[in-house]
Amino acid sequence: MGIGAPGTLIRMGVLALLWGSGFLWIKLALTGLPPVQLTVIRCALGAAVLLVLARWAGQRLPRGRRIWGRLLVAAFFCNALPFALFSIGELTVDSGIAGVMNATTPLWSLLIGIGIGGERAISAVRAGGLVLGFAGILLIFAPWQKSGGLFGWGTLALLGAGISYAVAFAYMGRKLVGQGGPIAISAAQLLTATGLSALALPFDAAPTGPLNVTAVLAVVVLGIFGTGVTFYLNYRLIADEGATSAATVGYLLPVVSVALGAIVLGEELGPRVLAGMAVVLLGVALTRYVRSSASKSISSPSCQPSPSVSRS
């Protein structure tokens, strides 16, 4: 089935809506929950969903110290750390911009690939995309402006989350792909992430407000649908339609996050920020330009989708 088929487009739209809305749910959950508590609950609920789905699919949790050791690394860089950093970042940065920063992961992935020798020779188009993407980030945050710029600790947290995802993709592509049933592997990964996140609870920040119904509902939706269900949908999309369709969803996420932030939260986006977002997405698209038609998905374990989850 091609990417333009109605069924595929519907699946992609639903997945983009559920995953892209995650940044909205984070923002709403932060009204009554501190970042680390939010992360622990999110990972636990996502793990519970995937455990049920894994049992339904007849997949068992992995066994052996080696695989669990690898899951420990993956859970830290792909779940515990970036989930917490996005929550910390959204304390001061709009949810729409957080969604755009999620889309910068392929830029960091390419840099890591160059650094570790996985990208020995890149084309002028991809190199240009890398430069363009980082130029877009600078345009969004305008660190040279004393007033009106968005650069700060929240910005650094969001960029750190994107880098963490890139490290996770590089590691999982080498160590976890093909290691058992993907749903059970992801359930184990989120269980591990829950434990890792819980270790940081004593150092959690104070909540921005008292616990409220909105915060509780937001974290429940984020954990069940934005973390657990969306992985399964992404997995099915890859299995049924191929990695290219799943990768395309990554380009829709910032569009969804920006739209929801503006409509639901009334977030304002100036011309400079909008231009920077367009430049970032164009740069990301160029970094993915390769001539080979072979496709390899590295998104089997549970991670947020981005345009870097497959190589075409």
C-alpha cells in the first residue's frame, strides 16, 4: 500500500495527532505535577499499556543480563532523560516550540553519525541541510537578542532532549534492533525507564501549582495514548506500510504541536519563530536525502518518533 492510500494517510494522521499532542499534555500536566513525577507516571502508564499488548500478541519480556543491560542504556537516553528534559523545558518554553525541537533529532543524529564514523561521507545536500537546520534553531531562539529572544535554561533542556534521542537512536540501531518481540522489548524498556526516573524523585522541582483534575487527566492521556498506544500504532505502521510512512509522521509532529499550542493554549508565534520552524524542517528534510532505496527502521524499541527513525 502506498503512502498516498487513504488508509495509510488516516493511520499517519491519527498517529501524528496523538504523538504531536504530547507536548500539549505535558504543558497541562505541569500545572499540578513537577517534571520528574510527570515522567515517572508517564513511563509507568506507557509500560502498562505495552505489557497488555505484548501479552495479547504472545510476546514475552526478554531474559538475560546482556539484553537488560542494553535496555538500561536505551531507557535512559530514549525515555527517562528526554521525557524529563522536555518537561523541564516546557516550564518556560511554549509547547509548540518544544514540538519543533523534537524534530531537530535528525540533525544531532547526523552529527553523531559523523563523529562515530557511521557517516563517513555525506553529500553536499545533507551537509547543507545540517547547516540550515541549526540556522533555523538560532533563528527561533535568537540568543543575540537581550529582549524578545527565547534562549534560556528551558531552551537548553529541549535541545538536550533532542540530543538524547539521537544518542538513543544510534545505540538502539546497533544493539537492540531484532532483539525479540518489539512490543515486549519496548514494555521492558519503559519499565526500566520508570525505575530510572523514580531514582530522581528526591531531586524533583516543586510543582507550579496544586494537583488538579486537568493535570491528572493530562498525564493519564500522555502515558496511555501519547506513550503506550502510539508506540503500538507506530509499530503497526512500520510493519504494514514500511519505515518511510512512519518517518513521514515525524514531520507532522511539530505542525500538530504548534497548532494545538496556538488553539488550545493561546501560544503566540511571531514571524521570526515561524520562519525558524520552516527553516528547521527544511534542513531536517535535506539531511535525510540519500539515494539508496533501501530502508531500515530503528524504531522498534519505544522512543518518540522523529524523521530520523528510518534511513531510506
